[in-house]
Amino acid sequence: MIVITGPTGVGKSALALPLAERFGGEILVADSRQVYRELDIGTAKPTPAERARVPHHLLDLVPPDAPFSVADYQAAAEVALAEVARRGRVAFLVGGTLHYIQAVVDRLSLPRVPPQPALRAELEALAEREGAAALYARLRQLDPAAAARADPYNVRRLIRALEVITATGRPFSLVGRQRGPERPALHLALTAPRAELYARIDARVHAMLAAGWLEEVERLLARGYDPALPSLSGIGYRELVQVVQGTLTLAEAVPRICYRTHAFARRQYTWARRDPRLEWFSSGPDLEARVAARVAQYLAERGGDGRWIS
């Protein structure tokens, strides 16, 4: 398995595509928003042409209003990995959702805790009134170890942690921390100078808007999807929902989306740098050649036939 991760907008998918073609691979997408159908433009989902070049897995798994957890992703990934292994292909696990990657590579024992609608509604209302800080404070009180590892701004993940604590009566930091045998993998991460990364992010935001992102949000709301759904809580979707509802102008929304995406990229760096297995590659005109050389070396060491992934 070849893991390719890094902050949003750094070029993970653009690099993975030619590498998968070159090494006879298939791409398993590790993105917590691309699992939802109908969320295509704002999640930068691979295009039909890109999917025709290389098989992609773990896209469009559920409708926008379906509950979906890390455990659900892990189960779907196991099926996809088995299919890739049967074909003797190389699995490229590509994306910026590091918890998804960890669940697959480290075979985390994850809690099968169903959603608690009443509790979620209460916590969502608390976040709406007092912000993510209120959720984070509650998590810190109940489970300081989990809070120390948590993103204090990720409302969805904070609610899930509190939900699991309430349902199981156990600290979230202990639930799902047990690991199975680690899958052998080459762990790669991409990086770019901060100014270059921010410029890429801003350009992508404008490109997605030009491609019809706002119209995508209008269609989702017209189909009756609740704006409070987790699928629509991601960066950009939340702001564009407000544009459609008339509480924010597009001119106000665009810089806000860019700013929040910059902040998210910084948090991704923080999380990723906790993993000592990652080998970092900086952007540049020879990036593909440098990464391809490392992949070739790894596959040669492993025998090159893909059988190790199962």
C-alpha cells in the first residue's frame, strides 16, 4: 500500500493519478466528504475522466443525509482492499482525512456506536449558541486525553467524541485506540511553502465556484436536504448555504471560505506531523519523478506484486 496524504489543496490527487497509472495501482480515496453522493464540486471529487483513467474506490458511498462514521469507512475500505489484492494491484490510499487513513493502516478497533439523535441535537444547539469552544470544554472535562488530541474547532468530531463517551460510559481516548497488526505501507506526505499552498487553495475555491459550486448547494437544498446535516457542515458548504438562505453575500462568503480552508490546512499539518512514519516531499517541477523513484524503490523491496496489502 502507498499512502499519500498532506494538507488540502497541496496536489495529492493530481500526483496519485499518474503514479497509479505508472505502477498498476488503484486509488482508495480517504476523504470524509467525498463519501457523500451529490457533493461533487465542493469536495473536489475526481472527475469521470479521471476515474476512467484509474479505478477509484470509496467515493459516493452514501446519500447526503445518511449517517457515516469512521467505522463505516473502515469496513468499506476492507472490502475495497480485498478487491485490489485479488487483482494483484497496488493500493494507493490517498487523501487528507488522517483518521480514515489511520483506521485502515493501523486496523483500529472502532466503536460501533449508532447516532444518538437527541444528544446530537442538544450538542449542536450548544455549538450554535456558544461555539465549538463549549463542546471542547465539555470534552476536556470528561476526557482530558481525548481533548488533548482533538481538533478544538471540528464540531462534528467533538460531538462524536461526546456521543461515544455518553453511549459507552468509557473515555473516548480509550475507545478505538486498540490496534490490530499494522499494514505494511509506504507513508508519503506532500507539502508546499505556505504562501504557495494558500494561493493554490484560493485558486481552487474560485475554480469550484466557476464550475457551479453554488448551484450544487442550491440543488441540494431544493431537494430538501437539511442544512444542518454533517455532510453540509464542511468548509464552503456551510457558507454557501448561508448565501442561498440570504444571510451572507457571495462576496462575504468567498474570503471566509478561503480563510477557513487555510486554517484547516494548518491543522492538517499539525495532525500529520505527529506521525513519524510519514516521508515528506515538497512541491516542485520534479515532484512526480522524486515520488515515483521512492515508490519504485519500495515496491521493489516488497516484491512489487501487491499481495502484502491484505
